[in-house]
Amino acid sequence: MKIELKVLGMNCNHCVDKIEKFIGELDGIKSINVDLKTKMVEIEAEDYVSISSIKEAILDSGFEVE
Ligand SMILES: [Cu+2]
């Protein structure tokens, strides 16, 4: 399953690292791709992963999901 979310508040590679770390700690995440320019975060995950758990991880990392 592929999920695309727009994340607000990222402005440098440090933010990208943080987001990747928090999302990456969830079970079933296969890959995370962050585009700083468009603020889009693309996540490839197993089907059992819920979008809300990903959104929660993003909020926990200090950013906002649009
Ligand atoms: Cu930053």
C-alpha cells in the first residue's frame, strides 16, 4: 500500500531525518520518501498499517499533516 501525505513544518534535512525516524519506527513500513520542496511524504507500507498510526507518528515528531 502506498500512502501520500502533505506534511507541514519541514524545512531542512534535519526535519526529514526526524520524520523518517518516527515513521520508520512503526511496524510494516517498507520505505519513506520525503520531498522537502513539495512537502509530500510518500510511504510504502504493508496493508495492515493504518494511516492514522502514520499520522500520529508525524504529529509525535513535531510536524503537522495537512
Ligand atoms: Cu529542519
